[in-house]
Amino acid sequence: MSTYTGRFAPTPSGPLHQGSLLTALASYLDAHANQGTWLLRMDDLDAPRNQAGAADKILFSLEQHGLYWDASVLYQSSRLEAYRCALSQLVKAQQIFACRCSRKFLQGSRVYPGTCSRQIVSTENLDKLDGSVALRIKVGNNSLHFDDLIQGQFEGKLADETGDFIVFRKDSIYGYHLTTAVDDNFLKISHIMRGADLLQSSLQQTHLINLLNLRLPLFGHIPVIVDDRGHKLSKHSQPASIDETGPASNLCICLARLGQNPPIELQYQTVNTVIQWGIDNWNIDLIPGIRKFPYGTTSSSES
């Protein structure tokens, strides 16, 4: 790909934390070190999870850390028609079925057992969903793979890992994997840098990208920050928000976690100096890899 376009896609369910800053910085530096563009998308579709004012707080934190986006922020809540068109395309291709299974019924099942797989949906029925069904995508039995920029070759069979997964929820919210595939194509994203907890998600999105005949971006999955119990640091674990009074220090900590070996004195410089050092010295080959995927396969957001 001759033109590099990267992006960061936070969910406004809380303030920016160390894990999301790490992802934002990695994607920003990789984009600008390759003379590319860095875009920002706000994944704000899941209204029950959104916190009032969180989107603005995230934008403020990014600016405080010198991470400025190169175009207007894209809010997923403004893209409902695009998701409906993609869903309709999948329905016409007979890749979608209606599922009435409750969480209680599926409790204990590692993969979806295919209970409702014969409940085919028509385009006429899309406007008549009554909240009692979710829509799932068929995954088939083929293996999917991609060459990750950091982790190397990654391969999996969704039939064994997740089974047929949800693309439209019972509460009428479009699924994360569908919206991400559609919006990454809309923004012409060429490279995606994000946490290694989303490796499985990349396979699910690859499946949708293939079915929708979209362009497959290049993936690079960075190791995630974990707490003392080995759990991923995320908004679900209620981590403390970032101390905005020490942005240069925060950035240097992230650079070190990304294997970039910043000099100790860099933390006492200005934010712009730290960012420029990061761009000038960026080396994706120094980012630590992971020997296996240790963080589970249920992530449905990027921050």
C-alpha cells in the first residue's frame, strides 16, 4: 500500500487510561514515522456503556499528549445507514440468520453451537425485528490467516474459536466487528495498530471484510498492559485515568513498554520533543511479541 492511513478508535465509556494511551501512541508513531495520516474514530454506538462527557475527555487527553488527529473525528453514531447497507448485503448473500438464544442458554458454551443457524433472514424482515432476536453471521469451516506486523503469522478457524458471531444485537445495536470492518474501509485505513487482545477480533473482521469484498488492512498487535493478576488493563477493570500533569512522562513510559528505549532525560522534555523523538526513532521491530494469546477472545472494543 503506497499511502499509509492509520487510526485510533476509543470507546467513550470512560477516560483515557494507560492501556489506551499505549495503543494511541503506537498507532500515531507508526503512521507518522511512515509519512502517513492518523485518524480518530469514536466508537460510540453502545449507548448503555457510554459515559457523559467521556468523548470530550478522551480528545482532551490525546491533545495533552501531543496526539493530534489529521481530519475530523468520525462518530459511529452518525454511520447507521452504512451499517444497515452492509448488513443488507450480507443478508442478500444468505450469510445471516436470526438467533433467539439467551445468554443463560449459551452459558458455558465456548463457541456458538449453531442452534438457530437455519433461521434465515430476508431483507424485508430487517425492518421488522422485534428485539427478541440477534443476527449472526455464518463463519463456515475455513481457516483464516494474516501476517501480523508484530506477532507474525496468525491463523485460526472461527468455527473452532467463536462459532457464528453476532453482527446485530437484540437491543438493535450493530456489532463491533461489522461496524469496524465497514468504517475502516470507509476511512481507507491501511494499517491498524491495536492490542493483542484483539487478535481474534481481527480474524472475525477479516471474515466480514472478505464477505463484503472490502480492502483488508495490515494489522499490528501490541502486547497489552496487565494488572497484578494478569488481567488486561481496560475500562472494564476501572483503571485510574491518566495523570494529565505529566504527559511527557506518560509518553516515555509508553515508549519503554513499546521497546523503543527512550533516554531517561527525555521525560523532562516537552511533549512535542518526546513525540518527535518517538517519530524519529520509531522501530516496529523492537515491539515485544507474545508467545501465545493469553488474554481471552471476548474483547469487543479497542480501549
